[in-house]
Amino acid sequence: MKWLSYVLGGVLLVSQAALADNKRVLMLISSYGTEANPELSYDLEELAQSYLVLHDNGVKLDIASPKGGAVLVKNNKDALGYIQRFKSLATAQLANTLATADTDIKQYDGVFIVGGSGAMLDLPSHQATQRLLTSAVNKDKVITAVCHGPAAIADIKLADGSYFVAGKQVNGFTNSEEHAFSAEHLALFPFLLQDRLTENGAQFVHNAPMLPYVAVDGNLITAQNPGSVAKAAEAMVLALGLPVRARQPFSDEQTMSLISQARQNGPVVIDLALQQPEHNIDINYLALYGFYAYRLADAADKARELAIMHTISKHFSHPEFDAQLVLQSLEQGLTAQAKAVYQQFVQRYPEHKYVAELKTQLAL
């Protein structure tokens, strides 16, 4: 029977490979950003992670933008191995993206819409892009949109005049996340994504700010933020009828997954993860979460977020982070904890201006 297993296994591998070879996805990115306004571009990390996940699962990929041609390519994250690998695969495509006006959606099984602030500024208003996406919707293609990417489909209507997102579970960058991380750009945005999706009848589902969430409703896949992108790409692989290959999570993805575990199972999971010598956790992402999460949390969640922040402080220190930990501990009535953190602050940063300010707050 060994020969039969071998033959059947070979047939299975061949059929899976052949199936993947037949799947093609159009990756849609903003072409709004320029050297003068690089922050109003597509998100390179989102593009790189989703591109690599789809590529590694055998999906053929093209990259399109509203203008077509060369798009801005940032280099501030070139030290990351996966960014280097992505650029080795896709630099030529970024230098000559397909123009949406010249792209035939019939050649593709799905569209992956990448986020970034630029996605709010050209994808929803560019007529050829909207026609392309409307055609994808009408042909029931798999559509995946991440972070700000759902802005591109928020206003698309079906033949009967109803909104495509109406009645569907849809996810995306939340209002809380916008005000925390996009405040300087909000005056430029034509709408707030969460508000527009809700106004157009979507059932907006989401996680706490910064934490990953992927919503799947038929052939529509949406993801809340950068930490959700790789999983959204894997969800697309499944929707295309392909098996998902095992992989090593990206560091930011793994870090936000750990935070989710800490919120459910207690902050000690952070200590346990970081004591592993080969952990894949990004301390800076942990600190970023800790710095913002308490202020963005509902009243009922503030104690939990403060406990996570306190645990993170065992592994990370910065004057702004530590000062916030003192003040937030005091706000929660944890005076002894606040004083203990303050004493550490004085030892670490004896000349910092916050020493006197915190001392006054603590009435020492």
C-alpha cells in the first residue's frame, strides 16, 4: 500500500499546485503619496506582508494603483527581513503598477485592497478604480480590504441601488484608532471609515483598538489594522479554495496576538513569552500598545490595560511611558504602585523634568 499512498500523495500535491497556479489576485494600492507627503501613501508593511503570504501560497499577483506607473516606495523599514524579501520580488511591479483604468478584472479571482492613509484619499473617489471594484463585486470576486482599505468599497452600489456593504459584517480602522493615530490627517479624509461603513448599512464589527480582527462575510474579507493583515491574506487563500501553508508569524503580528492573549488570560503570558530566548516579540510594539491602550480603553477595561502596561514596564522603559504609568496608576487608586514606579523613574531619569511634576502629583 506504500506505493498507493505515494502515488495518491503525488497526485494531491500536483493538483494543489495546479490549483494555485490558476489563482491570480490583483493587489490594489493608493498612488496618492509622493516624496513631499510620504505619510499619505499606501502602507508598505501591509502590502509586503499580504503579498508574501499570498505569494507563498502559490497565488499569482499583480499590483495596480489609480494612476498606474511608479509609486512611492519607502525605505525606512528596509532593515526588516521580510521587507527586503518583498522588495526583491516586487520592486519591478512597484516601478510600473497597472493603472486601474487599463485593468480587466475578469483576469483575476480576487482583489486585495491595501490600507494606509492614501487609501482614504484616492481609492474611494477615483472613477476608474470604483468601476473596477464595482465590476469585481458584480462578478462575485473575492475581495479583501485591510485597515483603511475598506474605504475603497464603502460606497459601491449593487445593480438594485443598495450598498454592497449593507447587511454584511465589515471591519476596518476604527474611529478610536483614527483619532489616536491619524489625527493630523483627519481634516483631509472625506469621511471616517467606521462612520461611512455604518451609514451605508454595514454591521461594523471590531476588536479593541490596535488588536487584530478579521471579519469574513461570504467573499468579503475585511481586517481592522496592520496586525490583522497577514491573517486576512490567509483568509483570502482559503476563500480562493487553497490550503494555507504553515509559516512563521511576522513579529508585529505575533506581538499583537500575545497582547490579545494577555487581555484574556492575564499579563503573565507576556513575561512567559519574553523569557523564551528565541521569542519573536517586538518590544517596541508592546510598548506602543501599552502607551495608548489605557487612554483608548472604556472605563471597564482600564484596569486590565493598566495591568498589561505595568507588565510591559518590566521589559521596557522610556520617560514618557513610565510617567504615564505613574499617572494612570494614581488615577486607578493604586497609590503604592504609582509611588514604586516613581522611585524607579527617579533612579533612571534623575534630571528629567517629569521628576518634579510627578512628585507634585503624588503629593510627596
